[in-house]
Amino acid sequence: MQITQLDALTYVGPQISLSDIAVLKRHSVCKIIVTRPEGETDDQPAISEITRAANAVGIEVHQIPVVSGQITDADVSAFDAFTAQASGPIFAYCRSGMRATSLWALNKSNGGHCTDTILRAAGDAGYDLAALSPRLVTKPATTA
């Protein structure tokens, strides 16, 4: 299993198997965010199987069915909502980890984080988000 840390509370990686749930539990992950559509590839476990295995060890599972190369603002908002409710580390995955990392980056950008810092963290994790740069316009963080 490949698990890469982007920040203090966010891990990303490629498609997981049911046996990887135990590894995520050892990393204190409290939520898994599946960022790929159900049945995107034949070798992908059903999200219901991932959910059942994760729930059995106290990990919540959420899905944001992002089509590769088509991340919407609604997808970013959903990622923000799921991560904002987390009481500990989250693990987001897709086929390669790129969509999960892109959602994290767009969410951080919307939260006012520096674009260069976001790109550097993603790059250090092995994800080149240069193509996403036009969307990573730092916006001031909103307060409630």
C-alpha cells in the first residue's frame, strides 16, 4: 500500500484493497474519502466493501465520484465538508492518488493557503499539479 502524507491530517494514495484498512487504522485515520466513481475499473473493490471493512474498525467512508480531469467546485466543497468534520487524519484515494491530491490542493487554495506551498507539498509527495495551477488562485479564508 502506498500512503503519502500531504499535511498533518491528510494522507493520499492510489486504490486500496480491503487488507489496507488495517494499515490506515494504524495511522489513526478516521475517514476515508473515495474520489473515484464506482466501477471505474474492473479491478477496483466495490465502495460498499471498502465501507463495510472500514466501518468495522471505526473508520468512516465518504465518496466523491470525481471523473478524471473533471474536478468541479462542488467536488471541492464536498471534500472540504468531509475533511472539516474529521476528528483526526483522513485518507483520500483514487486510481493513482492524483484526483485525491488535486481535491486537497483546491481545498487548501480555497482556504487561503499559498499556491507555491501547495504545489511544493504535492510535488514532494510525488504529484505534479502544474496543470492545476490556474485553479489554485489563493483566496482569502472565510470566517464564520
